[in-house]
Amino acid sequence: MPTPAAFAATAALLGDPARAAMLQALLSGEALTAGELARVAGIGAPAASAHLSRLVEGGLLSVHRQGRHRYHRLASEEVAAAIEMLGGLSLSLSPPRRWPHGDAFRAVRLCYDHIAGRLGVALHAALVGRAWIAPADGGWAATAAGEAGLDALGVDLDAARRARRARRFACDCMDWSERRPHLAGGLGREIAACCLRRHWLGRPPPEGPSDPLARRRLRVTPEGARRLKEALGVAA
Amino acid sequence: MPTPAAFAATAALLGDPARAAMLQALLSGEALTAGELARVAGIGAPAASAHLSRLVEGGLLSVHRQGRHRYHRLASEEVAAAIEMLGGLSLSLSPPRRWPHGDAFRAVRLCYDHIAGRLGVALHAALVGRAWIAPADGGWAATAAGEAGLDALGVDLDAARRARRARRFACDCMDWSERRPHLAGGLGREIAACCLRRHWLGRPPPEGPSDPLARRRLRVTPEGARRLKEALGVAA
DNA sequence: GCGACGCTTCGCCCAGCGCCGAAGCGGGGC
DNA sequence: GCCCCGCTTCGGCGCTGGGCGAAGCGTCGC
């Protein structure tokens, strides 16, 4: 455990409405500009700049300059996992309203860059149940059967192993709507990419003019349901 | 996801050094008095009282009056899980020092009231691998084989099912040192209680005069290592 | 019943932070 | 070269909130 001071410093970064809005917007895994984030948070450019500086300084975000824009993204999937978890806690502490985003969001959605919701949890269980992945130091490793099966599905295992942004090959991420883990890490990312590339998952149109969760919504296509069922026994 | 305002309100409760110290102290699962918590946080009684009021109001703590004392404890294991997770994130954001608590704390420790660390993760994997527990709505349920096996070990399944404090029978709790889940819920609590009762786990003496993690330290006894090995194939 | 003790409430002070408007810096478009 | 645009820095304002000492309330011990 960190010192209380270090712990509080990290938590305090999450404990501001404007910063929370920015971080939630970045949960889609995309990189957004300072201006977009200012609009999302409903504040002016100077205030947004100060917030973003603190988030970067604190290690929660990373920046990428491109021309006169500055693109911000979550620094790691650990950050995404912590935000998801804290969101789940906050929801359970104020239970007045029921599930606010419709059952579809609970069934399948994007968490940072991997699949979450009931489908994400089912995929995780299927991979473990068929012994396609096995416990390894710091997460999971693919078994021989898993490498063959995933390759047959079209998952780019080389890309999954390429440790971009210091990520693990595969590790667990707690699903706050299901209270069971789904798969994160490079493998989680590539599985999601594969499903999107092959149109097993699609992105439904936004539900409103400024739908903050639009980028995270997913939908299982008929073909996706069929292929996932026959390949992994997953009922989407 | 909650609104940014609700999310930030919850995070802000964790984002103060004094409150963080209190919450970390309560991670042992015990109930502590306001005075003890004030001492832990290094603040006076009035300040502690104000902090505790806010934590209770925010749903993170629950209070129990007994005579002239007021005992505070974490309101739920979801709160404990979120604190653990945020602690792991905070550690990973400031990686200068390596593991500060010794390898023993990483091997086995108490998380709220269940077993965490490498042993906790190994137990979770063993229960799933032997199909003693199976996925169920909102967590895990014990299979017929699991009921028999756990009962033979001496785990009080009736107590585990008794949903004290609105807890699930069994669900996952992310282990921040291993990045894989260990078992929480009523079953997790009763397994830990069973191991302590049968002296398979013991509490080592505190490492210093004011060891904040003393109540969470655990150690596997020789008999415990033998019994866990033969019953579940777990190498402690 | 009286004092000791645990805790809370009240009153107050001060630091930190979140916000904005104005100004400054740098990149791109024309 | 000019201006537009995205972003940052600076200066100033207002408020929240965290801290303490003093006082009040309820409980326990004798």
C-alpha cells in the first residue's frame, strides 16, 4: 500500500467534477484534444489546461503533440480499470435510479480498448474454461491450444504480444456491471480489434446529439453472435 | 457510469490524506473508534469527527454506537475493493521505490475479511479449476462438488450464505499485487475464518511499535501449507 | 452525584484550488 | 507576411474545506 499522502494525491485527481468528466470521456480509449475535453467538462480553455497539466503530471494521462493540437489519452489501462471500478462504487453508493444506460450498455461495451459487459465476462470465462489461457506471472499466457484457436479466429497474436505502452499480454480488468473480470491487456485489445474488423461487433448510432457514451457503445451483429457461439460457445 | 459530479464526490472522499489514512486502517475489516482513527490520521478529535461524518454520509463507512464509543467500519467490501484498487494504481504511478512491505505481505495478507496475495489468487484459481464454484448471476455459486469439498475442509457454508451486510455469496475482488482476482463475499470471509480457526494461517507479531499493517499480515503455518496442498493442490 | 472520558458542535482562521478574462506563444492556412 | 486558431501562462477573485481551541453533550466509573 502506498502512503496515505500518495494515495490521497491520486484519488484527489479523480475527485473533481471537471476532471472526472474528462476522464470518463477518455474511457473510450481515444485520444482527445484539450479543446474537446474542455467542452466535455463544460469549462473554459484555461481551466481545462490547468486540469490536464495536473492529470499528466500525476501520471494519469499522456500527451501527444500533433501540429497545434495536443491529444490526451489515458496513460495506461490500469488507470482505465481504476476509473471503471470507482464508477461502479459510486453507482452502488447512490442507488436511487436504476441502470441509467439501458440494458444494451450492460450487455456489451468498450472498456478502454477491450470488450466489457456480459459478453466480455463470458469471453473471459470461455477462454479460461477451454484452457486457451493459463495463469502466468502477472496475468495470463496463451496455451498452445489457445494460440491455435485465437489465430484461427483471426486475432493478431503478434500484435497482442507487442507490448505497446508497457502493457501486459493479458490480465484481468474488473467489470463493474457484472462483478467478474473481463480480459484486458494486449490480447484483450486485439480480440476487440478483431471483432470490430470482422464486423462481429458494430457501433450503433449515437442516441442523442451529445451522447457522452457514444464511443463506447457496441452491438453484436447476427454474424458475430453465430461465430462467437460456434467458436467459443459464448451466447452473446 | 455515474454522472461526473457523483463520481467526483465519491473520489473526493478518498482524496484527502487524513481520510485515506483512516480508510487504509479500516482495510483490516475491524471496527475502530473515532479516537483511534484520529490518532491514525494524525489529527485532532474535532477534525476526525468531521471527516468521519462525511465518510458515513457518503456511504463509505457505517457506524455502531457502543457506550461512549463510536465504532466505524467500511460499509461494504465494494468499498474495500475500490480502496485496494486505487492503492495499486497509486503505487504503479510512483514506481521509485520497490515493494515496500516485504515479500511476505505480497504472499498472503488479509483484504477486508478475506485472503489476498499470491495465496488468495491461487485459492481462487483452484476453486475455479476444480469446479467447486461456477459462474452465477452477480458472482459465483458453489457446485455440488464444491459444497462437499468445502464442508470437508471445515468451511461454514451456512454462515457464508447468510447475507450479512447485503453481501454476495461469492464474487471477485481484484488483487492489486497479483493483478488477478481473489475470492470475496461471504464465502471468502468464511474460508479466511476457517483457515484462522484451524491455525492454517496465523498472525505474525507486529514489525514495529506502530505497524499500520499489523492487522492485515498473515503467515501460512506448516500444517496449513500441508493441508492446503493436499486438499486443493495449492502451493502456499 | 461528581469527575473523567469520548465524541460532537461551534466559531474562527488560513491555504489551496477552481474559475475566468486578458495576454502571450506557436503552428497552419492563405 | 499576415491573420486565425489552439493552447498555455498570468493575474485576480471567490469559495470550499481542513485545521484547531473552546465549549457542550452523553456515558461510564467510583
